Amino acid sequence: MSAISDEVMRERLSKTKAYSIVLLRKGPQWQATDARQIVWEHGRRNFELREAKKLAIVCPLGGDSELRGIGIFDADPQETESILARDPAIKAGVLVFEVYSCRGFPGDALP
């Protein structure tokens, strides 16, 4: 691992960009009989948002945790909340969300 100078850090940090992180949790209708199909349509919408370059990274979570997914949106928190308000799983109460501002490095990607 190479040493990173203060100058390099400042230069790289100056290139960060604002994003929004979304945490999705089980909603009050998580156990509804049609929840599985609604989550499927939520997934389809995520693919559409990825194609539109609004949802940069999406990470569904399995297991029994209340936390069901994490997403990074290329949008400010207000726009992200507006996007999520139209999500079928949010509208049906199958999922609920929290939105947080963050900064990241454009071009970062999962390996």
C-alpha cells in the first residue's frame, strides 16, 4: 500500500460529488399476500432507475434483518424522496425508507 500525502488527499476530496444513500426496511405490509409480487415490481423499477442513471448502486439484503436494501442515488435527498414516493413497494407499505446525504467519488464501482 502506498502512502497518500495531504496534498493528494485534498486534490481527490475536491472531486467528490453529492449523492443520497437510501436504507430500505420492512414496512407494515411486509407480510401481505401480494408482497412478493410487489417487491418484484420494485426490483423492475430499480432496473429502470439504473438505466436512467439515477440509481448508481443497489444492494438488496437477504436474511431476516429488518434492513432490506441499500441504494446510492445520483440525486439530492429531495429528488430521491420524490423518486421513492412513486416506488410500488413504498406505495404499498411493503417497504419504508430513510434518505441520507453523502459524498462520494464519481466513477467508483463495485469490483
